[in-house]
Amino acid sequence: MRLLAWVVRVAGCLILAAATALAVGDIARSLASGATTLMPLETAARMAGLTVFDAASNAVAASGVFASEGRGASLATEIGRQPASIVLGLAGVILLAVGRPPRRVTRTQR
């Protein structure tokens, strides 16, 4: 159990480090252009060599919340539009919180 918590914490640290690097890039890009610019998750995945969102961008039909009158975007496309630094930062913080060791109860706290 402790090994699993350690792996989750390490993954959270690495994801949080990637989010920090992307946030620094967003800040530099925003300062250079004079307007706030955040890199979408789809672009960050393509830069890393991942093709997770490529199949979703070719999808024509969508259903559920994102569809209107037969037109709409798939869920993967909508996730791909979100800012990478914020999404990865939240994922890293959540993984760090999940992997945190449990509190030990002392006699004074009982």
C-alpha cells in the first residue's frame, strides 16, 4: 500500500513539474505577444509526440451535451481545448493529495 502511495506521489510531482514548465512557457508567450496566451492541452500533447486528440478532431458526429442539431464536438475535443498548464497542475495536486500518507492518531487527539 505504501509503494502505491509513493508511486502516486511521484507521478503527481512529475505532472506538477510539467505543469510548471508549461506555465512558464505560457507566461513568456503572453509577455512576448502582449496578450494572455495559454497553450491548449491538444497542442501540448502534440509537442510531446502523443496523438491522443488526433482521432477526436476528425470525428464529425457528437452526442450528449456537446451536440446541437446533429453538430457538435466530441468530449476529447473539448478536453483538448483546455489550458494544459491548469489541467496538469490540478491533476498533479490531486495526485499528491491522494498519495498522501494517512494521519496518525496520537493519544492526545483521541
